[in-house]
Amino acid sequence: MGIKIEGADELIYKFQRMQEKAKDMTPAMKKISASMATKIRMCFKNEKDPEGNPWTKSHRATRDSGMSLADTGRLKGSVNYKYTGTRAAAGTNVKYARVMHFGAKKGAFGSHNVTQIVSPFNRTRKGRQERVRRHTRNRTILSPFGDVPSRKFVGMTNQDKADYLNIIKEELEKA
């Protein structure tokens, strides 16, 4: 005695096609990685983290009435994306990106000694003018020399995750 399910062959065929399709999700991964890169660029444009929280304004941006993390545009311009049949990624290869994203405390990377060349200048000391000659001065510099606040620009919200799952679902439904 056996049980015969009508339409089972079609269901099995559809399932096998979906399994085969899942091995190479290049079109979906391309859409997802491009979307991730766009979200990162939007963080720079809006000066907000992926969750929508505003960044702490940098001293330079405040002084120059500019934008934080946008002095030269190098960091924002370096945002790119990569994808394979099974992975999607977006980010930057700029060395200082990690510090800008996570922040750092003063001196977190240690210190180094530098020799500074001091140009000649005039100064007033005890009520009289003096000329200070050109000379060198040895100094220990902390790195970074001040606290760098976190300005997150890479991340994924719950809505982003849901959107990316929908992209994958749509791609699998094409099988």
C-alpha cells in the first residue's frame, strides 16, 4: 500500500530548481551590495549613522561651516562594493576609516617623538621685546592628539535586512 501525492513531481522539480538557483545568487548579491554602498554614501550626505542618529560635528566642520568626514572627500569617494554568487559586501579600503567609524581616545595608538623646527619670531618677556632665533625642539606627540568621536557610516538596520531578504526571495522565486 502506498500514498500517491498529485503534483509531487512538479513540486520536487521546482524545489530542485530553487536549490540550483541558490548556488549562484549573483544578480541578488549585486543588488544587495550596491544598495549597501548607497546606504553608506547616504550616511555621509546626511551626516547620520545607519540608524538615523546625527554624527557629532567635527571641529573642522564647525569652524569652516562644512560637513564632518568630508574635508577632502577621500573617505566618501572610496566607498565601493563587491559581490560573488554567495556574498555581498560594501565598505572602504581607506586606512583611517576604522578610526572615523569607531572613534578613538587620545593617545590610543601610542606616541612618537618628533623634532620640530621653530622659525624665528619676536616675543615680549618681562616688558621688553626679544628676538627668538630659529631652533629645533623635541616633542612627544600622542596619536591621536585628541579624542575622535565615533561617526558610524557602515551598518545594517532591521529594515535593511528585511529588504535584502526580499531581494533574495524574489530571485529564488524566478527559479
